[in-house]
Amino acid sequence: MATSVSARDGGPPSPGAPPSRPEPARPADADRRRGRLHRWDVKAAPYLFVSPFFLTFAAFGLFPLLYTGWLSLNRVELGGDPQWKGLENYTDLATSEFFWNALLNTFTIGVISTVPQLMMALGLAQLLNTKLRGRGFFRVAVLAPYATSIAAATLVFAQLFNTDYGLINSALGWAGLGPVDWESSKWPAQIAISVIVIWRWTGYNALIYLAAMQAVPHDLYEAAALDGATRWRQFVSVTIPSIRPTILFTIVVSTIGSTQLFGEPMLYGGSLGISGGSGNQYQTLSLLMYEKGWVTGALGQASAIAWVMLLLLLLLGAGRVLVARARRTKLEG
């Protein structure tokens, strides 16, 4: 026992014990190198994990954006060399009646498609939020138009709104009303295109509203019911204020979508879809940009239209931020 204790205390080893092998000392530079590698791994690993997104965005988002901005300052024809023009493409747009017509058409189609769409989505979401038999089936069914191909939906509606043999004009004839020229007249054509947009996106926005409504605390509805509020009053005074940020979000997203409207009007017009009809009555900014770039070959003017659309969307985003900030200031004050 004494011998064992003395060996542990650093004394001479016992006669039968094997000789102890001293542990080799770690080099100080190896420890420092290992510490640096550990610190580098902790700091750099998150950036490596998210780098694929930023590399993809830089290649397919940032570079095309900057390159389009450079093209907008040049006169570029298909197959030709760029010629520096400065802001000439933008000044040409400011004096072009086709640009202002496309801008006005984009605005009007956006209004008559977005406002009814969001109002119908609110009502549909409120209906799906009640104790309705088969709610799961209806919640999936309202998303079916969104899953439908734009081309398929537009071609079907183009047949429905056909001036000569369309079902819509047949129904108007049964009601004693005259046929409507849904293709060549400005407002009927824009209403027809807006109907396609409304049919396709109402269910999508309804599900967004439904998700927001389900997050509203039930205590608010119970308190309103105790105060004698009807279902309509609860919807107006409880539901709408509670989901107001979601409503603002859908307004911004729907406006962005209407600004970039392209597939529906192009397919609706058939061979005249690119020019927005025989009289450009429903030509949007996206259609004008496509026509300038790939029909007439003026890539510089098409790039200028693209940047004008971007500036409009940035102004819209800035307006949303200002509205949200004013509302937050009002609530805090």
C-alpha cells in the first residue's frame, strides 16, 4: 500500500510495476492551429451554408438586373453592337403614346381585377372559417384554379368570351341583351382579362386570409358576442382589424402581379395578343416590353420599360412602408 501511494505521489515506482511512459507534450503551434481552425469553422460555416442562395441570386437576379440597366442606357438592336444613348430611351418613353396607353391599361386592369378579387377572397375565407360541412374539401377545391395552367385557363375563357359563339354572349342573348364585343372593345376586353385573373387568384388569396383569420384569438369574438355584436359586426370590427397586415400584404402582392401581367392578355388576344388587340386596347407594360424587345428588336427601349416597371414597384413598396409606419406611429401615440 505504501509503495502504491509513493508511486502515485511521484516517489520511486514499486519493484514489480511497469515503468510509466510519459505523455508527449503537445506542440503549442498545433494547439493554436487547431484553435484557429475551430474559430474559422464557427464563423464561416453559416456563410458557406447560405452562399448557394446568394451565388444563384447574383447569377440569375443581380447580374441580369444590372445588365438590363446598362442596356437601357444604350441603343441595342438584335445582332448589333450597343451604342451609348444615355437617358434617351427614357425620354422617348415619356413622349410615347404607346407607353402611356400601356401604363393606363396596366392600371385599369389592375384595379378591376384586384379589388373584386380581394373582396371575394375575404368573403370566401370568412365562409370557410365557419363550421361548414366538408370544409377540408372546399379549402382544397378553392386552390384548384391556382393550380391550373395559365394557358389552359385563358384559352377556355377566350372561348367563353368569343364574340360570335361564346357562352357569355349566348347567355346575354337569352336575357334579352345584345352581344358584346369582348375582343375589340376596350372595356369589355379588359373586363374579360380581369375575370381570368380573378378566377385564378381568388382562392389563393382566400387561403391566405383564412390562415390569418384562424390566428385571431377567440376571446375577441366571445367578448364581441357578449356585447351583442352580430356576425357581420364581428367580421367588420374584429376580423378585419385583426388581419389588416395580411390584407395590406395581399394588396401589395396583387398589385405587383397586375403590374407584371403578361400571359393572360397575350393568350387571350391570339395572334394580336402581343400588341394588346387591334387597337392596343389591353396592351400592358409587360406586353409592350416584349413587343419592343423581341418583335421590333429594340432591346434598349425594352430594358428601359423594365426599369420603369421596377421603379413603379419600388414606389409601391415605399408606399406600403410609409403606411405601415404611420399606422404604427398612430398606435403608439
